[in-house]
Amino acid sequence: MKAAILAVGSELLTSAKTDTNSLFITDVLNGIGIDVVFKGIVGDDRAELTVQFLQAFERMDLVVLTGGLGPTDDDVTREAVSDALGLPLQEDASVLAAIEERFAKRGWEMPAVNRRQAQVPRGAVVLANGNGTAPGLWIEHNHKGVALLPGPPREMRPMLQALAEERLARRADGVRIHRRVLKIAGRAESRVEERVQPIYSTWLRQTPPIDTTILAAPGQIELHLTTRDRDAARAAAMLDAAIAQLETAIGDDIFSRDGKRLEAVLGEMLLERGWRIAIAESCTGGLTTSRLTDIPGSSAYVELGVVVYSNAAKTALCGVPEELIAAHGAVSEPVAVALAEGIRARAGVEAGIGITGIAGPGGGSEQKPVGTVCIAASLASRSEPHVRTFRFVGGREMIKTFASLAALDMTRRLLLERGTDVDWNVMRG
Amino acid sequence: MKAAILAVGSELLTSAKTDTNSLFITDVLNGIGIDVVFKGIVGDDRAELTVQFLQAFERMDLVVLTGGLGPTDDDVTREAVSDALGLPLQEDASVLAAIEERFAKRGWEMPAVNRRQAQVPRGAVVLANGNGTAPGLWIEHNHKGVALLPGPPREMRPMLQALAEERLARRADGVRIHRRVLKIAGRAESRVEERVQPIYSTWLRQTPPIDTTILAAPGQIELHLTTRDRDAARAAAMLDAAIAQLETAIGDDIFSRDGKRLEAVLGEMLLERGWRIAIAESCTGGLTTSRLTDIPGSSAYVELGVVVYSNAAKTALCGVPEELIAAHGAVSEPVAVALAEGIRARAGVEAGIGITGIAGPGGGSEQKPVGTVCIAASLASRSEPHVRTFRFVGGREMIKTFASLAALDMTRRLLLERGTDVDWNVMRG
């Protein structure tokens, strides 16, 4: 079953904003076995939208539109679909009553413009909106389906989920898409590809086949495993077996099998052990601590973070000896270790991270160019900290991102007690 | 002149990834007066792309395609455009030589697959690619233009900029789009709208009119002023006059007139004064310091940041008296002030920020629900710090975002010495 998604709104055609609703819609449709083969973005232009909708409708089994259901003259999705399918708009008394009631509950009278939202193409089914005034609409026409959904995500999402369960799933042919996402840190994309390609290439020959996609994001790599099967249990077993094969090849490099973020995985490992962590960052400027504290409940294990840009602050807050900085430079492995051990000891916790580097654009030298970052992870339970020097590429924010993820991944690997011999932009000393 | 953008690639139809190239392309096209009226996203499917391209070509003056120019069988953009326009593909000897040379420079032989990239539709102009092997293509057909650009941004961007200057600008009718972006913090969207609507509504009646769009992002509001004019100097003068009107109405609320970020604006104000800043954050977890240090050169004015989640850390690092926490609670205005003044004094700098709050999802109470955040800004040059209690809505990361922006904005307003009487989610004591 083939679907197109049309996102409606002139603001989505500016350079400042684009459609993101289609990502969620794709996820829901894929989940019930519907393929998205085209996405279109159209402005608030009735004639243009009518043409685009018709072109999509002619070639697809399902068209999902989002946006343009508001009460103002700009909102033309109802009208365009009505024009295209030749289904005249009629006022729906129950929709009107629901909108009036929504306003009345807040003690307001319904503004006259909102009356437009009660216009419904003949034969359309009204989809209730628990979070706004715009009802959604579902139209079956020429054995095809058309869904008109509001633009605001908190209105669109529950409406689409209900529609998928109640109507779309049974129109799909029963073959569902099953997907697993593995996340990997500390390895170059080429290294991952080299190791997993001989494995996943065999999956294409099995029935049903498993498709593998490698997506590289800054500082991490995702492996998406996808299969189509009518039998959910069989698909799950096949995907489990496939993941087991990958784990044999690149086990420790995989930090997540369920979409969890690196900072959440590290947090769970700390929680399991009842340990706390302290972070001393220089070039990452607080980003590492901010990532860790993005996770709900992180106050249970994040004791302290310090951003020590200046040498004086490194000494005052983490006890880094002035002589050490003088001897090796602020960006050096000994200073990274002193930061990690110093902040860990001062905070009286079990784990410590130290990061010192050159995020640029200024401050680089021939010996230590912009992107050079020394990272140390230290545990109270081990006498030897782990320390690595990375050379990241990219602009300032990219280097901060890489370095903060590398620090979290090194700490994760240290907690696994399996070494931190990553190959990802590491400079050998 | 009407344009459509088609982004090509099956990965752009997954729930994990979408087209972002079109934002840059829109910016460049708008800049030379070309309107983008439609955007489409198509997978690596020759038949589907042929149809979508033809539908766009028939109704537009210009179609820009990006992606699908690589060397593998998946890459079908050349073939689809060739099919659609009936222009057979021919191997271009100079393109082939350029690709071979690119590999030779690295000491490699050209893989056989890359030969496909030398296939050029009859009559097409080859656009040089300084950053990759895939050449771009420019086709003029039936008085319309078609650009085929590579997908990787660092290859696509310079190629499009050259194409815009050399070929597209003179095809556009000379009426260019001129845009200014004002950024506002510390005000609710409705308040901004209420104050500026009477002003911008008059601009619609002038010739040429100025369009105003209000875009609300978490923690800030953008006003986009757009006008179309053949005469750049007249447009600039009109926009300057419009901005002057807005400044009379909401002067201090505008923190940027040139797209600069709040952290960059605050950084410049500190640099001008030769001042340094220290930050003590609890619920924002390092995000405020990380924002400030995103700005190149921020090491000149960011002296120190501390993330003090625990009460013990608040006392140890910022000297917050234990009794003060016991008397008022950790999330209170007195503690926020003690954090700001404490970290400023300990760091020996001119400006200090203190943030303490409940980011959730746990930790809220009836009196201090999730989203309650107390923020203080303190200057060595003033005896009285500014302190406010905010009640932000949203999830944990949203609350962190709001609170960090509010802290930066309060500090900016304190430096302006014009008070911090914002109306944005502030709880009156």
C-alpha cells in the first residue's frame, strides 16, 4: 500500500522552517505496513494545493495531509480537497456544537471565524480533536483513503494514531514493517561498514529479507534493520537473531538496542552500581554535563559539573597543579587525568570525567590544532584512569558535540571494564 | 519566477531523516527573487522520480533537484531527468577526465562505477564540483531551467551559489526578496503580537508592501520582515524605517536585528565592557554555560561555570549558606541570588548568574510544581541583583531551554540597566 504525505503551510516553504510532522506520520504508517513513497510541501494556496493533492491522489492508495485546517482564510486544505474530489463542503452541526462547547468551557464565545472549521466535505468522517478546535477528516473515495489532519503536533499525533488503529491498519495488507535501531559510538563509519557488511549482506538472501541502513550522525552511527512480515513473532525472532550476529562482531561498540541515548545508557549503568559522577569540562563548556542532565532522574547520579576554561579555575576547582599545566600545557593528557581525578575526589564520588581541548576557531597550533581534545575517565574502583587524545574535525559546535559524546562513551566502556580502545579520530601518543 | 525543489533519496523518506538542503536552496533562490512554491521528497526510484519531475517541470519556471548523482545503481536523478525530457545520456570526456584526475590525485584508480557520473543529458551544462566527484548539471529546456545538484551539503552549497550568480539571477525578473529578522526574548507571543500588529498592518498598504511573520520558538520570538523590490537601496531604507518603528514600541525586547543568537549578543556586551561572567546552574545542568561557550572567543569572558545539583555542592562551590536552603528550600529566590552572588565573588568576576529550579518530571510539589525556576543575575557594579521566579511549561529539555534563555536575557537586560520586568511566564511574588 503506497502513501503520500502533503504538509500544508506557507511557513514550511521559507528558509527558516520545514515540515517535521511527516517523520512521525511515516513512523506510524510504516508501523502498519504502509510505504511512504512521496512527500510534498505546499503553501497556503488553494489552487496549488488542489493540483498537488490530485496528482498524489491519482497515483497513491492513501494521501495524508497535515496543516491548513485552522479557522482563517489562509487555511485552505478542506477547500482544496473538496475541489479536487468534487465533494461539496457542508456545515456539520455536531462539529459546530463541539467547537462551540470547547470555547464555552473556557467561558468564551466562539469567534465567528471558527465556524469555517465545521465545514465538512460530503461523506467525510469527522476525527475528534482532543487538543484543539480543528477536527480531522477521513474520506474514502474511489477505494482510496484521504486523511486531513491538523498541523500542530499535539493535535495531529493522537488523531493519526487513532486513525491508524481504527481504519488504516485494516486497509493495509497485513504485511507490517518491523524495525530495530542499534546505536554505536567510538567507531568510524568505514570500520563499522567493513565489519558488518559481510553479515548483513547474507540477510538479503533470506525470506523475508532484512534491509540494513547505516546512518552516520556526528559522534555516533545508527544501524537500522528493517523487515516486512505478516507474522510479527517471526519478524521479531529474525531481527533478534540478526542482532545477535552483530553483537558477536561489534558487541561493545553497540551502546543501545532500543533507541536509547548514550547519556541515558550511561546513567542506567551508574544507577545500577549506585555510583555518582562528577565532570570537569573545558572546551565542551558544559555540554557534557548538560547531556547527562537531560535524562529524567539524573540528579540521582550527577553530583557536580564544572566548566573550567581558565587555568586558574582548573587549579582552584579541580586541584590541577599549576606546574602540571606549565609542563604539559592545558590541553594535554596529564591535565585531562588531573581534571577527572581531581573533580572526582573533590566531589567524593565514584566516577569522574575530565575534558580539555581546543574547540576553535582560535587557539590552535601546529602541534595541537583546533579539534585536539584530551579526555580522561576515572573510577574510584580502578587505580588507572583511561585517557585518549582525539582530533575532531568540524566547527566549534561540532567539536563540542564529538568531544562530549566521546567522553560519555569512554566512561561507558570503562564501566564495562573492557577497555576504551576506540578507533574514532584517536591520535596515538 | 516560480521554482520547485525536489530532494532525492530513499533515506529522506524514512522516519529518521528528512531533507534539509531545501532550506539553504530556498534562502539562495529567495535572495535573487525566485519564489519556492513547492517542495517534494522522492526516493531512489527512477519511475517515481520521472513522474514527479515532469509534474513539477510542467508547472514551474525552475526545478532544482538535489541528491541521486552518486555512482551507484541507487542514483537515478540523471536518468530520470533524461527520461522525462527525452534528452539521451552521453558520456562527457572532460567530466570523465576530471573524475579520474580527482582519484589520481589521491593515488587511487577510479572505480568502474564512477564512470556513470560522466553521463550527461544531451545539451546539459556541467557544473564543477570542488568537493566531490559528482558534477552538477544545468539544463535549459522549453525556456525553463533545471538544476541537478549533489546531495552532500558541502558539495551542493558552493555549486548552487555559483549557479545563482552566473545563471539564475539574470533569469529572475530583477525583483529581489529582502528580509530582516528581529529576535525577541522575555515576552509572550500574544504580547508581541498585540504591540506590533497595529504597526505592521500599516506596512501592507505601502508600495511595495512589507510582509511580517511572527515565528515563536521555545524561549524566543522572531519577527520576519520581507519585501520585494527591484531597488535594493529603497528596500533597505524601507526595512530600516520599519524596524525603527518596532524599536519605539518594543525596543529592549529586541535582542538581535541581524540574526545573532542571544548568547552571542550577551557575549558582545560583556566584551565591550571588558567584563567576565560566572554561572551557577542547578536545573539547567550546564546548558546555560554550554550556550555561552558555543560562541567563538567566549573563553575571553566565560570564567567559570558550575553545575550544582546537590545542596552540598551549592554550599561548597558557591558558598550558599545551609541555613538559607533550609529556610527557603533549594528552589527559591534567596538561593538563586546566593548562587549568582556566590559564584561571581568566588570567580572574582563582574557578572554572575544563578539558576535553581525543577526541570521534572519528578520533584515537583503543589507549591513549587515542575517548571518552577528561580533565576538571579548579579553585577559587581550594582548592589541589587535581579531575581525572578518563572513557571515554564513543557518537558524536561524544554524547561532547561526556556530557563537557560531566560537567564541569558535577564543578564542582557541587567547590563542594559533598563530592568528585567519581563512578562514571560513570570510568577509575581
